[in-house]
Amino acid sequence: MATSDNFQKLLYPGLRKIFFDTYTEKAEEYSKIYHVNTSKRATEEDHHVSGLGMWEEKKRSENISYEDIQDGLSVFYRHKAYAKGIQVERELYDDDQYGVINKLPKTIARGGRATVETISADVLNEGFSVSGYDSTTLFATNHPLIKGGTGSNKITRVLSPQGLQEGLLLMSQQTDEAGLKIQSKADKLIIPEELEWTAYRVLQSAQLPGTVFNDKNPAKGLASLKVIVMSYLNDTRAWFLQDSSLHEMTFFWRVKPEFAQKSEFDNMVAKYRGYLRFSVGYSNWRGMIGSTGEVASDWPESPWDTDGDPEYVYVGYAGTAITLLTNGVTYDEDANVFIVPAVVDMFTFTDVAEPMIATKTGDAWTIEEVD
């Protein structure tokens, strides 16, 4: 029989198990993009120094040329504590018929996990707006280099083959503090849930996605680019590239999640609490590319808008006749004709020798040559 001085101890093992089972019921997201470390101090520090330039040719009997290393900026990780508790009255324990008590540690655990994931994702969420160690944002076009000049890791293109091309090229051009290339190469594409289908469409389509042209999709060959979908990213357009071997996105556990209990003798209230302590941030902007996703691709996009009606359609030609292309069109290369299985608007023009584009405004069509 449970008494006033031991009921909380009877509850504790079961509630503790529920807490940790719930905390780990979903796969971690933050650890997929951060280097996760353990700290034994109140604060951790990373310090920047300049790199050395290229070697000079040394001719016979000449002295070696020495170069001074210049001091740089420091990055501090100050661990913060987070906690949440519940109280269970003796009467609730006596009368609990529907598992109410067992639900309480679940809410604490999910809140703790959400705290870690949200704060970790905020480093990316704030990457275009909050200044970091070098007085610029994590993603910027003007990161100052210790030995002069600036570096960039920010683009604005939407997630598309062209956007990936731009981001991968920019990452490959990143340099160290002395201006030497570091051969950075992205192997992760980090996206919000809203861009998941777009990402797989961009990476897996055989032809250029979102166009009616038959060009091969160069992004399809990026088999090494792993897609990381993060639930706590706020901007539905922004996307990121990461080089897992070079990035310095860092997470420190000072105290991993714990669950503890204590009871009050006089009022017979049992207290249970969760506690954790950590810090998260970045020590370097290199190995990361961020896109705001604001600028559309220059490549032709789909003629279909969200309600399924054609805003414009591309025109192909065979001989002297051309046909407006509609949804589901395919191209017969041997016959040099376009096959339209589901026609929304279709009509033929004659005496046209070049591909055309037809734009519809209301019921009127405007026909122009394709640039």
C-alpha cells in the first residue's frame, strides 16, 4: 500500500522511463548538421588565426621566408540551462484511473526535445539577420578575411538546378583567412519540410524539372548530396548547403537531459523535473552556403500555376506547323514532334520556322519567339 511518504518513489521509475522513452521517440535532427561535443566547463572558446600564404620559390643559398601568423577573433559558447517540472498531489495518485499521471512526463520530454531542436535550428533561421563573431551574419557576401579581402557564402536563388549550381560553385570558391582555396564541397542539402518534394524533384528528375524542354537535368548526378529535412526551420523558401568535413557548426552538451524527483512531506506533493544544459552556434562560416530562396531561376519554369490553369505555354514546331504545348506533353525526337495527351488549349500556326512562346491574358493569346 502506498503511503504519504513513499508514493512519489513508487511513481518515479515508471515516470522516468516514460520521460526518456518519449524524449527519444523521434530521431534527432540537430545532430545531423552539428558537430556534437561534451563540455566540462561553463564556457567553451574557439579562436581564429590567419593562415599562411603560398610558398615562395627558394633559390640556392637563399634564406627561408618566414611569415607571421595574425591573431583573429574569438567565438564563445556559454552554456544555458533549461528546465521544466510537474507536481503530483497525493490525491491525484490515489484517484488516477485514466493514466493522467503517465501523460505528464511525456509533455516534459517533448518540450525538452523541442527546446533543443528549436534553439539549434535558430542558428540557421537567424543566419540572414543576426550578426555573429565577425560582425556579419552567418550567411553574408562580405565576411572579412584577416589578411584582407572578403568571402561570401550567401545566395538568393530558389531551390532549383540553377540554384544548386550557383551554391555549389560559390562553396568551391571559399578561401581561408589568407585567401587560399580550401576545396570545400557540399555533401548535404538542408531544407525545411516545405521544400522536401522540391528537393527530390530537383535531384531525381531526368530532365530539367519545371520546364517543357528536353534538356538533361545536371543536378540528377549529385548522388553524394544528402537531403536533410529539418522540422524547425521557419522560412519555407530558405535552403542550405553544407560540407560535413569543413563546417564548424558546433553543439556542446554541458548536461544531457535528466529526470529527477523530490517530495514535500507536509502537503504530500511529489515534484518531478527535467533539466538540461547546452550551447549551440558556429565557429566559422566556411563549409556553409545559405540561400534566401527569393530569386526565381532564369531557366524557364513550368507553364502551370497552382490552380492548374496554363498561364503560358511553350510552342514547338515540326515543319511549318507549331502546336501549343500543354500539361503532360512529350517530345518524339525521331519524328521531331510534340505529343499532347491532354489538351487544354491547342491550335496551329503556319509558316513559323522557330520555337515560339504563347502567353494568355484573359482569352487573348500573344505569340512571341523564344529568347
